[in-house]
Amino acid sequence: MDPSALFDHLRKFDTPTICNALEIVRGERFTTGFTRQRLLAAFPTLPPIVGYARTARLRCSVPFDAATRKRNLLGYYEYVARPLRPSIAVIEDIDSLPGLGAFWGEVNSTVHWGLGCHGVITNGSMRDLDAMCPQFQCLAATLSPSHVSAQVVEFGAPVEVLGMAVSDRNIVHADRHGAVIFTIEEAGQLPAAIDLMIRREQVILMAARKPGFDVAAMREAMQASEKIT
């Protein structure tokens, strides 16, 4: 399956489903590689977003030199727009108080969507909820009415956002539940793992919905589920 078709397929499933399927792909449960704090979704009903990570760090508390800010911002936009799309921005706010200023609002959501970026995960803030690009999903830790001195200070390096360590070109899957990262090789194994997981879960769900369900029925359903390959 080519990456474009693969990503379209993975968008059909929520992020918890992807996490469960990754356990099958990896052969074990895992404790890293996903966000571990609550995020606010600009558009909770949007489908999940999937794409190649574009990483950056920003700060809002330090006054900026206009020429330097413009140079860094244009360099960052060029980085976001490079081949391997769609992209997902993963932005670490490095202020001592993350979220002081909002980099994400009407302008940046629209610009990023135009550059092939489908969303952002950030420990910083967002604003302009009624004016954001409606196709662009912003998952942020908080809100702020002001952009203060928002400026990109670095891009392309590894970042950590809400407990999730991300490197450039990791694959990101995210929705209102949070985000998880994986490799392109793992992404190719996810469709089969999702199918297997759903078939196994259906045995238990069907049993649990029947009248008279009890622990004995649950034990039988679990045994039947485990035999499905």
C-alpha cells in the first residue's frame, strides 16, 4: 500500500485503536511514544490526522529581533513544506510557562494547511477558535488570547511534547484523545493488526451484549478471542 493510501486508511481509526494495534505490531505493550497529558482539540469532531512529523521549538516570553524572527519563520515554513506529505507539526513551547502566547490561530492554521500540514500537537497554546482553518486540527495544551512574542527558535531537531519524544519524519497519528508516533515500517503493518484486533474484540463484545452474560461467558469469549489469528 502506498503511503498516501495507507494514511487515508489509518485516518478511519481513532488514536486509541492505533495504540492497540501497535501493541500487536510490536508484540508488547509500551509506555512511551504517546502524549501523556490532556490536550484541547480545536475541532473535536474532525477525523484523525496522520502524517510525517515536522518538529520545532518556539518561545513567546522573550522580545524578538524582527529580522531574525522573519528569517527563522520563513526557514521553518520551507521545512514544513518539503517533500513527504502530509505533515504534522509537533511544536515544543520552551518557555518556563508554556502557553503564555499563542502561535496557533487563524493565520498559522491557514498557512500550514496551505503548505500540506494537516495539524499540530503542542504543549503551548492556541486562539482564534472560531476563525481557524476548519480542516486543520490543532491539539494544544491550553488557550491564550495573545500571541505575545511568539517566535520559532529551532526546527528539525528532536522535541518532547507532553511526554512524547518526537523526531523528524516519525509518523504521527492524532485526534482528540492525543497523539502517538511510530515508524513508516510499523505503519505498513497496522492495517492487518487493526483487522486482527477488531476480530478479536468482536468476540468479547458480542458475548458481553447477550442476555445472561456472566463471568463464565467472559472466560469462554476470551479463550475464543485468543485463538483468532
